[in-house]
Amino acid sequence: MTTAKDLFIIATDPKHSVGQGDLSLALAGAELIDLIGAGTAAVDGDRIVPGEQPAPDDPFLGQAAAQLAPQTPHEPIEDWLWRRGRDLAAAYQTALEDEGELKPQRSSRLSFGSQRLEAVDTPARRRAADRWTDKEPVLAALASSVGIDGGRSDDEPGPDEEAVTAVLAAVHDAVMELEAVRQRRTIENAAYANLWRGP
């Protein structure tokens, strides 16, 4: 399992409520962090540069690696998150359902589209739960960026790699930007409704 799959499984916990757009951005960030860890990608300032190692043996990480821009100027991290993250949560949902890691669940409050899901008790779910219980810094930081509070205290060590820190910061900024867009649309829609309603 990858960090992105672990994050998706954590997000299916009925205690959490995560938007697909936010989760898609965080999943893209998780993939990039795994690619950095594998040596498939690196970060130069705020830009992604291809690494020397092949992508890990995972279909999603293979797709993500194939989307790295080989030419200069290399793509900024946040631009890549938006491009790679498009509909990524839905793709992970489909894949994990096909792999038997997720099943429909009637009483769950978390809903992706019209279907409510829960993680099946598999080795993959237990591994994700162990990482979550251990407050693994990268997973905790990614979850926090989409509003999942793991109870991580400020004095616990965070990710120490500069590249990973840059990715986490970009994920946070992208999620904040998406929230700002949502708020702006809400205000515009309310103003439009008031215009038609009249004084």
C-alpha cells in the first residue's frame, strides 16, 4: 500500500467528513511524497524534477510518475497537484472497491458521491490504522490538511525532509485556495439569489 491509499482509507472513517476536491489534492501530494521517497522525483525550490529511479510497482504511482514533466522549466508543485489531483479521489475509490478494500456501508456519515463507504478489515486497512495510531508524521500532516485531526501535538516531530515539507506546504495552500473558491461561489450565488428576490 502507498501513502495515498492509506490516506484514503483513513478518510473513510465515519468520524471524518472530507470533500472529494480536498482529498484529491492531498492524494496527489501523497503520491508525490512517495515518488520522492523512491527517488523517482525530487524538488528544486518549488518545482518538481524527475529523479533517477523508476517508479515503485504501483499503478497509481506509475501514472503519477508518467505525468512528471521532463522538460525545463519544471512544473511548480502546486500546479502539478491541481493537474494530477483532478478526480483522483474517485479513481482511488473505484480501485479500492475493485480490490475489495472498500464496501458500501449504510450507517456511515462519509459519502463520496451517492455511495457511503467503509474500509474492509484487511491487512491494508490495519496497516493504515497502525500508521494513523502511531501518528506517522507525513500521514498525519496530509490528513490535517483536509481537516482530519489526528490529535497530533505541536511538539511531535514532523517530516524533516525539505522536499516533503515543500509538498505538504503546497497541499495545504492548494486546499486553502479551493476553500476560498468555494466561499467566493457561495457569496456570488447568494448575491445572485438576492438580486432576483428583490428588495
